[in-house]
Amino acid sequence: MELTKTAFIENFKKRLGQKYALDVSDATDSELYDTLCSLVKSSYSAIWRHTWKDYLKENEKQAYYFSIEFLPGKLLKSNLLNMGWYQLVVDAFQELGLDFEKVAAVEPDMALGNGGLGRLAADFMDSLASEGYPVNGNGIRYKYGLFKQRFVNGYQVELPDEWLKTAAGNAWEIRRASKAVTVTMGGHVNLVQENDYLKPVYEDATLIQAVPYDVGMVGYHNQHVNTLRLWSAEIPDEAESQYPTIEDRRQIEDITAVLYPDDSNESGRRLRLKQEYFFVSAGIQSIVRHYKKYHEALDQISQRVAIHINDTHPAMCVAELMRILLDEEHLSWEKAWEQTVKVMSYTNHTIMAEALETWDIPLMNEIQPRILQIIAEIDHRFVTALAGKTDGQLIERTRIISGGKVHMAHLAIIGSHSTNGVAQLHTDLLESDVLHDFYMLYPERFNNKTNGIATRRWLQLANPRLAEVIDQTIGRNWRQDANQLQQLLDHQADSQLLDQLVQVKLANKQRLAKVIKQQTGVTVNPQAIFDVQIKRLHAYKRQLLNLLRIIKLYLDLKENPDLAIVPRVFIFGAKAAPSYHYAKSIIKCINETAALINHDQTIQDKLKVIFLENYGVSLAEQIIPAADVSEQISTASKEASGTSNMKLMLNGALTVATLDGANIEIKEQVGADNIFIFGLTKQEVYQYYQDHSYHSLDYYQQNPLIHRVLNTLVDGTIPNISAEGHEIFDSLTYLNDDYFVLRDFEAYLRIQDQVDETYRDQHKWQQMSLINIANACHFSSDGTVKKYASEIWNVRSVAQKGGVNVGYPL
Ligand code: NBG
């Protein structure tokens, strides 16, 4: 049916009547939301069916993106936008006397991820569908999303995020019981000779039913819908009687209960490894089953299937595909291995050692003994093939099993044809340092794919005011093709446009000020600089550097209340991992500093510090459009890429940055004059590592300013932080400040002075802002996924890009 407002209203009322036997005026927001989702889903479902049937008809090669995190946030608005329905639905709701925003707010955030890694996966899914690529996601349907963060007396408290229990539940998923597979875990395995192959015989293994829940990933105006398949662990029907008590059942159901169970203890680690094998095995089994339905020769599977290992968590994909090709399909080891390496590819997302997973051999054996056998065989063959040909120590350093542990990154690299980093500097570091040994062995496997962001969510949806101004300036084609944003560069001298940017930013700041007031009770002045640092709480990201500067400003103002500074509102959003004690102490210190400053009458509006609770995708959508300053201040070399840097520049914030991750590429695009760069470079950081010449205590003892600022952590100036203040103080002084906070402090102060000075010249500021918006197109994830598709997976786009007006039918 043709999509018109009248037709939509008619269908909407009819659907509400069918589902709930209600009129519009009697329905709750949840019922209205559910009805709207149901209409949206019926529209794209027909197309969804065609999409995958077309893949089959055309015999398309398909790729599968395996990730333990997906962080899509809310999907209603993004589906409406991508389907071309957004404005029409808003208008229709208005005509019906309904509040669209209130209804949309009912949707729970799908928070199945921690941070950048999971959000990147979600932006990629949006871009892959919008660019028409045959690529599906594969992950876990956690019953509880990432914890809900609350602050109690300034401390982070974690509450369960029962997103599936909300009235709205997950309206987008389809449970596909018919596509369930069985995952085998635990027990023992013996190999018995049968004909000319070895057959594994399992004893006492646990069988788990993996049930997929599929979520449609709707492409932008192109009638193309991919699948995000999330697996849930259940007890197989035939095994019900083996699990008589609730406790028994929980052993199985807990496998997909929570995201990132606390792995600071053994039982947390065991559960984590189970999760990894569970979704890897379920995903690969279903891919192979699908492949076999339409193709015969498994020794050709790499021509039709690509599998992407997103970070090390799904690295067991290598061993699981080998297991199936060997044990179930009886391919020879050589053939199976050749195909596996061609199918697999791997992205590394961090150089932090803690994130390069290793597992104790006994634990791996306990979770899946057959997988351990296969990994051991891969390791053995790797060592044998290299023996005598290369330096023995290099072999020891690169082999998969060593020191009693299984090294997952080694498995991922050895078992795949491509390893990429996520920004140029990060890839360079992998090649020259972190993975240098592997780079010596397989230089051709390494490549860079700088991250990207979905402009649909981060500009069109999050910042409609800015989107409209851009439409008026360069037309609407940028909505289809982000590269068009560059046309804005022709308008740098258009003072009317620059004024409009001021108005847009102000309106967005007013909107955020309301959220802040509601959440914290603090009134902030929208004329102040909104200075934003939003990202996971981690020592290397240096929220602490920001905090020390805030304390310095506070001390300055206490000393001289008339000091003329440009008023600033510092805004933080960050969760700390539940077992990361130091990060939680930083949260406490920021909160106490905020309370001190926000309640100090002498400071007034010059300084406000806001730490918004429960940072996540939906909150980011409110904060980012309102930001003037983007804090990207990690210790050089530590941030693999960053993506909030890209989202903030797209929304016109100016970046204060170290030369780290993608900041370097942002600088290259906007030019050194349009970004505020400071601090140690990666070379300087590495030099310090080499000559051990950094002594942070000297900075404390010899620099009066640093002395004064650090003392506030321990002398009671900031109240209620006696333990946390000392902990942080010690880390920065006696424990030699791992992340060079003190070393970069003065450079940071100086660059921030430049920020103030520039902000005073609003014309210049807005021009810089415009240049940032225009150049953010270089970081569109549409462009990034094209490179993955052509350079790593070898899949092609199968949907034509629609025009701006190609919507989805009613
Ligand atoms: C994060 C990095 C970020 C990067 C994202 C996406 C993890 C393990 N890594 O710098 O810290 O932008 O991945 O690549 O979450």
C-alpha cells in the first residue's frame, strides 16, 4: 500500500484494535509503542524475506560479523528514519493527538555492550544494511544488558538492567525456535578410529539448546534488511528431566544471562569462556547448516562465506569451524585448514594487555575438550612448519599454547587471512610492537581500517536541528552520501550560516540543560562552554587529567573570585567495570569535586561539573549535539581509535586531543588550525618506557602548581575522599603515574587557555566548527564497511542505493 499519512493512521488504528482491542485514546504509551513497532516490522519483514532469498538466488558470498557486544541503543527512530517513515509518523501522531517522543521513550536501550567496541558493531550493522551488503551479525541475547549505573554518595552502584522485562520488551526480535542448534560443552572426549578418520566420542558432555533471536537491520532508503542474530541458551526439550531444580536450570540459562560477568574471579572467568564458546559454536553451526542446504562442497566454503572475529572474544571460531569440517564433514586437516584461514578475519581493538585474552589450559579443557585438542594440533603444526626456518624464540613467542595458557589473539591471527587495527597509529603499533612477531611472519595479513560512525544516528537522528540547517545549505543528498558534507567547506564565509550554527548549538544545550537539571538538580548556563568527556572510565583515557584541571580552576577562582574565565560546564559520562577499583575511585573523586564546586556560591556560573549517571547510547544522543569541546586526552599510543571523537566533531564540537588513535587522522583532515593538540607523542611515551626517565614524584615535588592541585586530594579540600583521594594521589606520585598525567598537565592547561581564547571569537569558533562538521564525513562508517567488504571479506553490494525518497511500503 502506498505510504500516506491517511493510510498510516488508518492502519495504525486498525492494528491497535486487533492487538489490544483499544482506541487510540484508551491506549497506554507502551501499547502505542508496541503497535507502532508491529506496523514497522510488518513493513520491513516482507523486504527482509526478499533480502535473504535474493542472496540465495544470486549465490552471494555472505559475511558474518561475530561480536560478543552489540550496542544498538533504541531502534524505533532509526528504523523509521531508514524506512523513510519518520516525518510522516511524527505528523500522524500529532494528528492523532499523541506525543510521539513520549511513546518512543518507552523503548529500552538495547545495551548489549560496554562501549566503543559494541557501538562500532552496531554502527557497522547500520552501514552494512544501508550500503546493501550481505553481512549479518552474530552475538548473544543477554537477558541483562550492561548494568544500570547509579551514584549513591558519589559511588558507582551497579543495578541489573532488566531490559527484556520492561513493558516494551524487545519488540524487534523474532524467536526462531526452528533454527535452534545444539551446543556441546564440558565432559570428556575420546577419538576412535572409524573408516579413515578419527571420530570424537563425547562422555558426560552437557548439551545446550541455542535458540536464535533475529533482529532486522534495516537499510537506509534501499529496501534491504540484514539480520542480527542473537543466541539464547536454553535446556533442550529432551533433557528437561536432567534439570529438575531451578538451580540446575540456572546453570544453563546463566550462560546468556549477563554481559561480561565479573571475570576477576574463577567462576566469572569460567562463565565468560562458556559464553564465548556458546555463541561461536551456535553461529558457526548455523552458518554451515545454511551453506549445506544450498551448496555441496564444503571444501569451497570460503567462496561463499566470510567470518569476522571482532576482538579476541570470538577467536574460537577458528577451532570450531575446524571441528565441524574435520569431525562432521570429514575433510582432511589440510583442506579444512586452508578453507578456515580463507574464511576468517580478525580485528584487534586495543593494545592493552588485559584485553588480549588468554585462558588456562585446564579451564579450556573443562569447557570444551575437543576444541582444546584442535587448538593444540593447530599449535603443533604451526611450530613444526616453522621449526628450523625461523628463530626459535620467535616461534615460542608466537605459538598459541605457551606458559600453560591458550593465547586467543595468536589463534585469531594464525587462523585467519587478515588482521586489522582500527586507526593508522594503532595498526602501526600492532605491526611495529604489539604484534610485531606476527607481522614478521605474515606481513601480507596486516591492514588498517580506521573506525567510522553512522551519520544517520549521530547526525540525522541525534541532531535534527543541525541536519535541517545542512539541508538548507547544501541540499539533502548528504543524507544518502555522507561525503557530500564536504560541500559545507564552500560556506565558511557565510555568516548567516555561522549564526545558525550558534542557534542550533544553543538549542541543543538548552535541551541538555533540562536533562541535567532533571537528573542532578543542578542548573547550568547554556551560554557556558559545554566541555564533554564521554567514554568508558579507564586510567588510560585520563578522565583524571580533566579532573585535575577542574580542581586547578576551582583553586584559581577561590583565590581570585573575579578572575575572568570563560564559564564552563564540564560534563562526564562513563561507566567503570564493576571490578575496576581504581576507575571507581576516580568516579567518586569527580562526584565529590562536582558537589563541592556546584554548591559553592562564590563560583557561581563560572564552573559547573556534571557527571551524568548511566551513560549509554541514548544519553550520548542527548549530550553529543550539545557539546562545544570534545575531550580526547588519552595517553598517546593507548587509545586504539576512539569513536566519540568522530561523533562529537560531526556535531560541531572542537577537539582537544593528544596525538592518539584516530585523533591523528582527524587532525590530518581538519588541519592543525582546527583542532587543539597537546601532550606527549607516542614516540615520546615509548622513549620514556625505554630509558625509564619519567619520575612523576619530581613533578609533584618540584612543580608548585601540581603540588597544590594534588594536595587537594589528600588534605580535605575535596571532602569525603580520604581513601580514594590517597589512592589516586599515590598512583600519580609514588607509583609513578603510569599514564603520564602529571607530565601532560601543563601542556593541557596551555591548550585549554587557547580554547578559551578561541571561544571568545565566536566567528572563528563557528568557522572551525563548520570545518569539523564538513570533514567528519571521512569517518562515516559507510566508507569503513566498504573497505572491509572489498579488502577483507570480498563481498559485494547487492542493493542499489535508493534515492532520498525510496521508502518502505506500508
Ligand atoms: C575499543 C577501543 C577504542 C575503539 C573501539 C572500537 C575495546 C576493547 N576497544 O579506542 O578502546 O574505538 O574499541 O574499535 O572496547
